[in-house]
Amino acid sequence: MNGRMSSPRDVAPVAVVGGGLAGITAALALAEAGWPVTLYEARPRLGGATHSFARGGLTADNGQHVFLRCCTAYRGLLDRLGGTGRVRLQERFDVCVLTPHGGRGRLRRAALPGPFHLLPALAGYRLLSPADRLRAMRGALALRGLDPAEPALDRAALGGWLADNGQREAARRALWDLFAVAALNIPSDEAALGPAAMVFRTALLGRADAADIGVPSVPLGELHGGAALSAITRLGGEVRPAAKVDRVLPGPAIRVGGARVDASAVVVATPHGQAARLVPAEAAPDRDAWAGLGASPIVNVHVVYDRPVMRLPFAAVVGSPVQWIFDRTASGGLTRGQYLTVSVSAARHWIEVPTAVMREVFLPELERLLPAARAARVVDLFITRERRATFRQVPGSGGLRPGTATRWPGLFLAGAWTDTGWPDTMEGAVRSGLQAARLARRHLEKEHAL
């Protein structure tokens, strides 16, 4: 198009609704490109599903969040927020797997190109019988041959595919569920095959270093929310916490506290249920479909001991209500003893269980898994519950996920629930924010070219 573009600072700000990772990413990308932007967040802090809180002298995260080396968009966001030095990323994928009966396995990638880097680990995985190890290697190679984008895979269940491909129940519990449940937040019998295939192909069966695990070494509130607030305002953007948007209006515009606020574009980056209430049906006729994506919870059991009871930075667990254990002592600011977080995905069974009952179940389990805990005193125990941690990634859910654009010019959707090609993860959230920012910039450039 011939002509010139008006100065980005001469236009109304882009309104980004929602201060989770998707909204943070979209606002930051637009501000970096020179466009005025205002980020609205109903809560008094940024970070969305990744936040921290104080408990006595401890800083606790609402839940344990990890990333992999293949999460390039999320790692890029960390770099832009100055957080690369505030995480620990394994030099080589290495997971210790514990059992309540004292058994122990290890999955560590070899110095081989993908997908052969994990075959020696499977061949030596002591928690499986030799026959199941061989079946697991065959299953891994068969899974690598699937195309996650194939619509038929969205309609099929991971559990059925594993059974059809020779993976017995013991192998599913001791191997496949370790990663599928953690990544998809749903039991493998209920999980859609498409996103499961994407996880295994990309992370475990792709590049040799793709599955190297990264964990925050500072509280999530500092890593994401605090850093994003500083970065966006430094670039000239505005952040409005405790500002609840209750409607998206034609224009585009938003309604905040009953008042209309005009915008040059709007990015709705809230959870899918909230987005469906904000976005009019005229803009998104399919909103009732994606409003029905449902929710799957995650529960975290936080335990503070008076002494160290685990030497590992984290461990996976099979044959127990405990799924993963993380040492959060340093990031929590604890100077004496040890602070552990037990992460339980697909936690429908636990979401309403009282803390006292959780204590009676999980403390004995930790003593079975970590013998040193038997002699330690529990200083504190508390539970965090994310009731709507992810959408339910069941067969057919992929077809309900909307794209970024809507029928209204200048109105865009972002969130890990949109059609990113990734499961509902931090990586998916960041990718959605980047895509929304790209489309918003394209719209703005077109609208303001003279």
C-alpha cells in the first residue's frame, strides 16, 4: 500500500484484557513494536495461573511449573523479561523415578541423536520388565510416526492407542503416564491422542535436547508478574491491575467499571470461560463451543520440614498419590530445613478433599518415598488448588479450540486454550500471545496507513 503510516503514539492504546502469560506476551510484543498498549488485569497482580504468595517467612508459588528446552517461545519471553538467569535448565534430560517400596528407576538421555537418545534409557529402565522395555521402545517409535495434526488423532484416546500398541498397564503407570498426565493434566485413558502425540514427538522423540527440564530458581511472581510489569511500563505501556473488564464492545472498545474505553485493537487473553462471557456472539459465533472446553484441576501439597529430607532437585513417582516432588527451598527463601512441593495433576479426586485428610495421606507417602522424612518434623503443610488449571484435553477438544482472529476487525483471542498447536501449557500461552500481537500489528498498520 502506498502512503505513510501515522505515528503509533497518535492512536488509541491497544487494550489487552488479562495479565497471564498470554496477555503479558501480547502487551510486551506490542509495546516493543512501538504501539501504545494498556494491559487490564482483574486481580491486583500479573501472572495469571503462575503467581506467588507469602506465608510467614516463606514465598510459595501457587503451583509447580516447569518448562522444557523445546519451549522456545517461553524461553524467549524469559529472555525479554530478564529471567534467563533465574531458571535452572538441565544440561541433559535426567529424571529419577521413585516408588513407595524402595524401587528406583532413572531416565537419562544418551549422547545420541534423536530419537535414539532415549532408547538406552528405556532399555535400562528398571521399573519395567525386560519385555515391557522392548514394547516401550517399539511404542515410542510407533508414536513418533503419528502426525499430531491429523484430525482423527484428536478424536482418539491415548489410552486406547497405547493398549493397541502393546503397552500393558504396568508400562503405562511406570512410564507413559509420568509424562502424559503431567503435560496434559488428564488421565491417559481420557486424554486426546493428538496433543499427546505432539508432546511425545516434540519433547521426547524429537531433538535430543528437547526434553531437558527447566525449573524456576526464584518465585513465579518475581519471574513473570513483577518482571512483566517493569518491562511493559519501561517501554511506555500502561498496566492497570485490579481493573475488571466486563464487556468487549464494537469499535473496538471495552467496558471497564461501566465506562466505555475506546481502543485501536483489543486482545482478550483471559481463560476461555471468561472470554466467552466478554466476547459478543456477533464477533465469535463459535464461543459456546470453546466455552465448553471444560476444566481440569491441579493440586499442590506444600510441606516444610525442619531438616533436608531429599537430595534431588526433583523426582517423579509411580505407584503413589504423589506424582512429582520438587525442592523449592532456595526459591521459597527458606534458610533452615527443606521446602518440598508435591504436584498432583489430573486432580479431580483431590480437589475437594480437606487439608487434614490430605495430610493423613501425603505425609506417610512422603515418608515411604523419602526415608529421611521419617525422622524429620513437619513445620508447615498447606495445599494450593487450581480448580481450572487447564482445559480438559479430551478427544474432540482440539476441534473446539478457536483461532486468534474473530469476525470483528481488531478483536483477537489469546490463551493456551486457543488453537496454538500445543497443549495447554506455558509455551502454548506465550505462542498465543505472540500470534495475537502479530495479527494486531497487521491490523493497526493497515488501519493507520494513510
